[in-house]
Amino acid sequence: MRHRTKLALLLLLIPALLAVGCGGEEKAADDLYTCPMHPTYVSDRPGSCPICNMDLVKKPERVAVGSAASEGDRKVLFYRNPMDPTVTSPAPAKDSMGMDYVPVYSDEVSGTGSGTSGGSSSSHAAVDLDANALRLAGVATEVAGHGHLTRMVRTVGSVVADERRLVRAQSKISGWVEKLRVSSTGQYVKKGEPAMAVYSPTLLAAQSEYLLARDAAARFAGSELPEVRRGGQDLLVAARRRLELLDVPESSIAELDRTRTAQRTVELLVPASGFVTAKAVVLGQEIAPGMELYTVTDLSAVWVEAAFYESEARWIEVGQTATLRPPSDPEAALKARIAYLYPTLDTAARTLTARFELGNPGFKLRPGMFVDVELEIDLGEGVLVPASAVLDSGLRQLVFVETAPGSFEPREVAVGGRGGELVRIVSGVAAGEKVAIRANFLLDSESRLRAAIAGAAATGPSADSDPHGAHP
């Protein structure tokens, strides 16, 4: 009975096993998937490209994986590492992460070139993409034009006092301050106003000498000898001149003539109009010749010193007009010209300082304030392309030019200057040519990859180029 049961189960399983075997032989081949940017990578299932992480797309034709027809029509030159195209193998292999090497076919290498333009780069190759690949990569182009390029340079300047309007009052005599009218820093004073009253033995003696010379001149005026009359007059002029050189004001000398009495104290006058920006004397202080008493600064006109980067120095010239906007009044737009460029460079900040001179009605610009400076510089005429079209590696600049629909040629260019979102091209691109302005980095990656594949094909695979060995 038990043997009959086993026989029955075996008879039931045989048809099922036959059906499974037949189904496996008749199963259709799976669709192939490839990367739109790296068509040499092929997979039998959806996923992402191991080189650029783009989603794989289905190939238009259905070809069975490993079929003799697909391999027979295309000749495999060698196999390359999917992460490093310079590492190749003459036979199928795996890298250190277990990824299969990608086959490189003869038709793929023959379609890879380095471009025909004189400005093309030897480390890059031309890139050919179909419409679907262009759409998925997001490549956009724009026509290079010809025009005039300007650039707005913005920097910050600081307000400083005009050095030519600084007046420093110093003592020419020794004495003591008995009255002080210049009493505080920041005080506004006018030229000719009394500054301080000073008692000075020197001034007292000079006054007495003047009075004696005055009396002598009056006596000598009645002499019959012209030499005597002239000598008395010269003595009076010399005594008066001495008082003037000691900064005795004309009003004090007139008072001497009127009273014929030497004054104990003499009023010293303010030498210029402006603000007292420094004061070194107080009431009752003894002063000596050469001592600094106070400083007056005229702020009716000021300087603005603005720093420009060393790379912008060649565009900065005396006479250029800039717009200055004080932060305290952003709506105020003051026009000023560059009056002077300092001959030395700030070695710490690597900047060149330009000086603007402008009037200061109402004293709104105060020394120490910051001012926003806008200077428009002329970069000249030339071929203009969007700034996003230029890939700058620091050593060179690269632009991808569309020579035919879907065909991009890498070219090294010389950049003459950048203004806003435009760049002036000195050489490498002509007006009217289309340049890639978006997805440039994807084009650059694909261009480098194809150049590396072409270089590997030219040298041929060797055993030394496969560090992991071939795996059948």
C-alpha cells in the first residue's frame, strides 16, 4: 500500500517538472537598459548608471542577453573599469567592489574624437548625444553674440578728512593760558575768533619794544636828515613785524597804538574755520614754543578712500565717476570722480586704494563713516557668452560648442572679463556659434571619459593595466 502511494505522487510530479523546464527554454529574453550619457554601459534590469547615477533607459531594440547575434555584429576591443576608464583588461573582469568591467566596442571608439578646432582640448573628446539623451541630461544652448561689455564693481569706502584742510595751532611763545575759548573737542570755530588769552613775558617785552620804537619814530620824524627819519621808521616797522610774527592780532596792535600801554595778556585767534578735532591744552596750563595747542579740521569737503581688489586694478583710472551711497541715507546718490590712485598696494588685503573728493554740505559725511561705492568699468567689445557656459578649472577655461545637432566640441578659450551674467571671449569661440550653458559638467565628464577610452584604445590593453586579473 505504501509503495502504491509513492508511485502515485511521482506520477503527479513528473508533468509539473516537464512544464517548468519547457517554460524556461521558451522564456523570452529580457529587455536591455543603458545610460543616456554612457551608452557603453548596458544592464538587463532597470536601475542607475554606476558612472553618473542617471536612471537607465530601455534600448529601442530587444536583444537577448548574451545572444550570439548581438556579440557577433560588434567587435569587443577590451574591457574597462566602470569607475576608472584608464584601467582596462583584455578579458571580462571585476573590480575591487565586484562591479563587472564594461566592454568597449570598436564602433564606440571610432566615434570618439578630439574635435577639429584649433582650440580643442587634448584631454577632452567630442560628445555626441541623441535627442533623448539631451532631454534627460538637461542640456541647453545659447548663441554667442557680439557686443560691448561693462561691469559694475561694488566696494566699500571710508570717509576721511581732507588732509589739506587740517590746521594745527602751535605755540610760538612761552607763557600761561589765562582764558580758554577753545574749550572742547568737536567744537565748531570760525577763523579770526578769539581762541585763548595768554600771559607771556615774551609778548609783554615785544609790546614794550613796539611802544618805544613808536615814540622814537615820532621824534626822528622832525629831523632834517632823511637817514634819521628813515631809521626811526624802519625801527617801528621791525617792532611791529615782530608782534605779527608772534601771532599778536591786528586788534591788539591797534589797542597798543590807542592806549600806548602794554597789555598783560594777549588774545590768540583761531587760524581756520572748522571743527576742533584735537585739543592738548587746558585753562591755566603753561605752554612752550612748538607745543601743539589744538587742531581744526574743515569738513566742508572730505575724501572717500575705497579699496579695489588687485585683479581689478587694471580697470581703475583717475577721472572715472562713481556713485557713492552713505548707509545713513541709501536714497542719496553722490557722484564723485577718482582724484588719486595711491602708488602702493595693501600687502595684507591685496587691494588698491582710490581717493574720491567731494563736497560735504551740511556735514552729512563724517570721518569714519562707511560709504557704498559703485563704479562701472568698461571691459571693451568682443564675443559675449553667458557666464554659465565657461568651465573654469583655475588653469584654463573650457566651453562646449555645438558643431551639429547633438554634437558638442570642447574648446579652450581665453576670457577677457566678466560683467554680470556675461563673459567676453577673446579667442576660442566666434559670434554666432552655439555654446552649452547648462549641464556643462555632465558634458565635461562624458568628454573626459571618451577621451580616456580613446587613449586606452590607442595604446591597447595590457596585463599591467588590469590589476585584478581576468575572470571568465
